[in-house]
Amino acid sequence: MSLPQRMSDPTFPGGLPAAPAHGFIGRETELQQLQEQLSRAPMLLLHGFAGSGKSSLAVEAGRRFYQSGQFIGGAVFIPFGEGMWLAQLCRLMGRALKDDAHFAFEAGMENSEQIGAIGQMLREQPTLVILDNFHVQSTRPGAWAATEYQAILDAIWEWRQPTGEPGSRILLTAPVAKFNDSRFASSDNCAHFDLPGLTPAELPSMLSALIDHHQLDRATIDEAELLDIAEGLGGHPLSLVALLPLLSSLSVADLRAGLQAIMPGFAFGAAQSASGSLSVALDFLLGQLGEESLSRVPALTVFRGGTMEAELLAITKYESAFWNQLRGTLERSGLLVAQTLPNVGPPFLRFHPALSWYLATRATPDLLREVDERYWRRYFSLARHLYREDAHHPHQTRTIALHELPNFYRALTVVMAKGDKESAAVLGQHIGGFLQVFGRELERQQLQEKVSELTGNLERAAQEPEVTTGIGELPGWAPSFINAVVEAVAGDEAAGAVVSELLPQLEEDGWQGGDAILRIWNGERDAAELCAELNQAEAALINQVLDQIEAQAAELEETNSGEAAVDQAEEAGDSAGDEIDEIRRQWDLVIQTMIAACQGDALAAEELPPVLEQLSESEDWQQLAEVLGSILAGARNASILRGLDAIDRLIAGDILKALDVDIDTAASITLPQSDRLRELSTRPLVESSTQPGEAMTLDNLFSLVVLARSSEAPAGLAEQLDAATRSLAEDATASEEIRELGSILSQVLAGDHHPDLSSLPLNLQNITRTMLATLR
């Protein structure tokens, strides 16, 4: 029986993850027991220590039980990862069950309506719903409020089918069988299944599969002794997956001796518990990196679920050689997965929950204090950057923000623990802004309550006598308030909400500066007029606000480089700004791949040689290819930009800036109208079928394709474009790249939003990807 798309394509909504690289081994008894329990109970909680194979077993159950006919609707896999909120869960469930990317949006459904609609779909089509790693919802306080967690439990409870009747089933995986909700205790409504390690009968098959997967030489492996070690590790699957690759350079005897040295009682069963097994296995695995590795690796414990590689390296201060070796070790052992993010170049590095547990047991207070200082500052900077970039690159910024949100929360916790009220207020505003666009309104409100705890000091201070002995002396609440006003004047909606909430409270407590703040917000800047009726302390605060606004304006005016200048040019409709944005859009993939490679990403480094070779074959891009090659080889100085034209200088300059090279980039982005870009965007591609003699340009063509696929497309446009793109694909006088583009656009017009772009040049790939993102 062929599998539905979501059961064979992990990228599909609700898609099942791929089976382990070494295959699914054993667990036949467990599969049978799961099937029996799911035939009776509407819900089943599969629990066991991290790395015991719960997710793999649940996914395999989804495949097997569909093929056996128990669930004709197939299986839906929802990874909770570092958390979930009710609206997101409903959206994911609806998209997967209904195969509708716009579920809950077009109809404007409320959460309660979505929950009801999902329940109805589950009743109509028996489906196995797998909610993976659900435990983080109940064991990570602070990131998700208890009310949101409870709302999700209520929804799951409503989705359950009547006990004893056939139909859909809900399978939850978690390390512990405790949800602090009596409805999910072991009962007829919710069966519990404790997953043990692999049995002695299953271990030989597992070890054999790992030996074959890693292409180990069986002649050098004492399989009987290896089986004895596996039993000593309690048959814990992740411990075996982590250790087997080491046998390419170690003997089985060396492995046993190493484990025994770390845990002297290993030979007597001291490591047979899941926690003991994983602890000794990872100690030995990471100890192979060098004597200092075990003290350095726990720095990763600050990250929640994962992180972008640039953040990881900046915070941990790992050298490239050490990190490359560590990353390779973690990836081979299944403890780290590089997850490709839509619209984003560098991958998100996702940590296995077992690694998070292990690191937490090894991190010392001194290490945490040292790393946390860099951690909060880096995430403060990232949150601010994404927040400001969101208006210009929403797909990229929101994708990154969503995955880094747990780290933003932890950074906020660190900042508040430090007592840095101003930084906490700003970071809270930026997190709240993303929560709002994600539709996480309840969570945003609760975050605002945290910010209110901070600004509660402002309210109390307003009730106390103000210090008026000098014009520069301000009450303790003033710095945070001034910062919020300046941000609000600059257009920050979250800051504006904070100011709007605080002003009435301050005025009730007798503060007289509220009218002046509103006048500043509306554009007035005359300090004398604004402060005419205020006392010294109130006037001092107003002057501080004006000074900071003036300083910010001067900084923006003087800045003719970087993203601020580009943003200003775009807002003003400046043609140079438009051109810069177009260049960056076309070259984003190359820029991000270069940055990742220079920061130690081995996969990115492997992708670049053919790209540089392709560039060097074109006379237009030869100089750029040489400079990119120099950067890849280690060049980190601005002098390599000399002699480049404006576009080359912009591309290479962006890469160097991301690598923290101090360069003067004003010339790089203050571009004249470039002949090359003009040629790219305006060269004739195909004669218009409606106006003979008029040429259709690249910009025209892409814009028309987007229009043709929209609901507002003029009658007959799609048919005309289809004929034009087919003609382009078959035009013997056109270049090969243009013919290929015509073929791809013809596929897009026919409804294919995932065409193969590998045959296009890099710049056309980037433009086409951007267009496809618009269509999706």
C-alpha cells in the first residue's frame, strides 16, 4: 500500500520524519503492544528516558498501522520541540488533516471553532495523531504559561474518541508519565507504555545494522564482546548509536576499557539504567575530542533546543577547528541535526533532548556566568536586528525568530535576573512584537505582565518624592521610560503600547510631563515650549528624551552605509536603494553560504567551489569569484575590495561585515545606476504576444507570472503567458539559461510551486525562489 504524501515527505504538513539512517531495528514486541493498547484506549502516552527511541517507534507505528488498515487516514506527526501554542497546534493539525495550507485563515475561525473542526475530521477519518516530545510543554516554565499549556491539554482531551470504539487515536511521547492533569493519568482513556531498552534478542540486529551503516570492518570487531558492552549499556539505543562510529579507530577492547575507566562499576551493570548508559557513553564520546573537551562542551547548555551557528560560535567562543570536530561528532551520533529553514541560508542546529539533559548535568555555575553574559547580549542584538528588519524581509526574520524564540525567552530571563531593567524592557518589546505577528496573543499579554513587573517600579517611584536638587537628576524609573518614548517616536509599536499604558498611571500619581510626551510623539521638538510649565525634574526628563531623539536622528542622518541607509532609501523610493535591495535579494544565497562556510560550516564549504567556478567562467563575475575565493581562504581585510566595481564591492562587503571586518562600505552601497543590473532587469527575453515588437523584460515576466497565479488575474493572461514561456523554452536563438527559465516558468504557471532550479544560474535561482515564496 502506497503511503500518503505526509507519510513519505517530512517537509509536508504533519509529515513523518524519515526512518533512522541505520534503519528501524527490533521493537516488534513493542509495536504489537502499542497496537493492542491503541485498539482500546483513545490516547496512549509513550514514555521513556531521552534517547530510548520513542519518536522512532511512534513514527514506525504510524507507518505499520496505516498499512495494516487500522488508520485509513494515515498518521500525522506534530513535533512540539521547544514548545507549542494552541493556535499553532490547531493550524498544523488542520493543514495536515485537511491538506489545506490556509486552514483557519480564510474562514477566520476562532480557536474553539478550529478545535471543533479538527475533532470532526478525526471522527470522519481514523488517523493516528503523534504529538512528539510533548513533555517540554510541562517541564519548561517561563517559556509557555500554564494557561496556554492547559488550553492545549483541553483541546487534546476534546479530540479523543470514545473509549472502546474504533477511530482516530492520539499518541503522545514524553520522558515521564506526568502531565499534572488527572485526565492523562493511566486509565481507560489514556494508556501508558514505558519503553525499555532493546532486549538481548534485539541487540545483535541493531549492532549489525550500525556496523553496516558506518562501513566498519567486521574482521576487526569482536561481536560477542561488543554485544556484552551493549547489554552493559542497558540496550539504550542512543548510547549505541553514539559509540559505534568510534570503532573505525578503536578496538572493542579499547571501548570497554574506556567505559570502565569512566564508570568503574560498568562491568557490574552500573550503566544499565538509561541515564547511566547515556552519561558514560557521552563522557567517553566527547572525551575523544581531547582532555579539555568535557569542560568546554557544556557551554552549549545555554541554548534552548538549538541555535543558529553564528550565534553558537559568538557565544561559546569555540575555535573553528574545535567546533568542526565537535559538530561532526554530534551529527554522527544523532545528537545534532542541521535543519534547513525556508527562506534562510544557514541551517538551524537542532539539539537532541538527550544532549540537553547531559549538558545540564555537566555545566558549572562559573561556566554559566561566563557564557550567559555573552548569551544575553548576543540574543538582545539579534532580537533587535530581526525586529527592525521585519518590515523589509518578513519571511526570513520571522522564520529565524520563531526558531530562536526559546533563546530570546531565556535571554530575557537572564537580563531580568541581572536587574537590567532598560535592556529587559527593550528585549520584551521585541519578543512581544513577534508574538503578535505569530498570533500568540495570550503569550504576548503574559509577556507584557512580566514587563509590567519591571515597570511596576516606575509606578512606585512615581508615588515617592522626586529628587529635584539638580536639573540632571532623574527618578529611578526614568531611563526605561525615556528609552520606551524614544523607541515609540521612532515607530516601535510595542514601545508605543508601553508608553500609552504608563502615561495615565504617571499622571494619576501627579506627574505633569504627560502632555509634553504626547506633543513630542506628535513631532514637536521645542524644548522651551515643552518644558515651560514643568518643574526641574520633569523638564530634565523631557530634555533627556529630546536629546536622545536628536542623537538618534543625527546617527541615522550620518549613516550612509549598512541596512539603515538601505531602509531609508527604500522608504523614500530612492532608485539606488531599490537597486541595492535587488542585488542583495539575487545574491542572498551566495552571501549566506559564504558566511556559513567562513564560520566553519563544512557543508556550505563543499557547496562553494562549483559556484565560484561558474562565476569565474563569466567575464562579468571573474573578479568577484577571485575575491570570494580569497575570503574563503582566510582573507579578512578591506583592501581586497579595491578595484571592484560597485556590485562586486557590495556583495563582498556584506560578507566581510558579517565576519566582523571593519570596512568603509559607503561606496559599496551608494551605487550609480549599474549597467550590469540594468541589463539584467531590462534585457528583452521574449516578444510580447499581445503587442508585437514590444519586449518583455525579466522583471515584467516574473511580475506577470505572479499576477497570473493570483485571484485577480485578468482573463486570458495565464494562457498568453503559458504560450510565451513555452515559446521561450523552445527558442533555439535564446541562451540555454533563458530556455531553461522559460521551461520552469511554464511549470509554475501549470501549478508547480516546487520546480527543480538546479539548472539555472545562481542569480536566476535566487530571483525565482523569491517569486515562488510569494506564490506560496
